[in-house]
Amino acid sequence: MIPLPSQIATYVEASNNQDPAGVARCFVADAIVDDDGTVKRGNAEIAAWAQHSAERYRATIDPQTLVDSDGLRVLRASVSGNFPGSPTMLEFRFALQPDGIGSLEVRA
């Protein structure tokens, strides 16, 4: 596995373990997640998003590359799960803060 900042490594681990509460704990209280145009704000909405995703897709994230771009940490990863076209490459655009993830945008 490629080396990841602790905030991203914790997010990937919680996601792969299908742990919505663990995913939500990775984010700061006023964080924003934009997943394919659907925006979730704050820990409660992010936990609900993670729960729905875990139940529906059972996805796992396999990090491939990590680069800096426009002040963000951009993770490209192979994502496998219960969805058409699996596995597929997705881009996770993280804005990191010292105490967690400030925002995440997931792009195909």
C-alpha cells in the first residue's frame, strides 16, 4: 500500500471495514462530502451517507496514487463492490485539517 496521511489512512480503513461511525469520526464537525453531486454536511449526514454506501455497495478502496493538487490531497483508487462496472477507478479529493478531514469530493 502507498503511504497515506493518517486522516486518509483512517478513512480508507473505516470504509473498507464497512464502519459508518468510524468513517464519520474521520471528519471535522462541519465537514462536507460531495459524492457524485450529492452533498452531505456535518457528521450526522456523513454517517448516514457512509451507512447507505456500506449497505448498498459493500465497496472496498485500494489506494493507487496520492498527489497534491490545488491545496488538496488527491487519492486515485481502485474501488470494488456491489455495483455495475466494478472495479472502477475513483478520485478522492481531500481537504485535510490537523484534526480530521475538512472536505471530501468523490469523482469518477
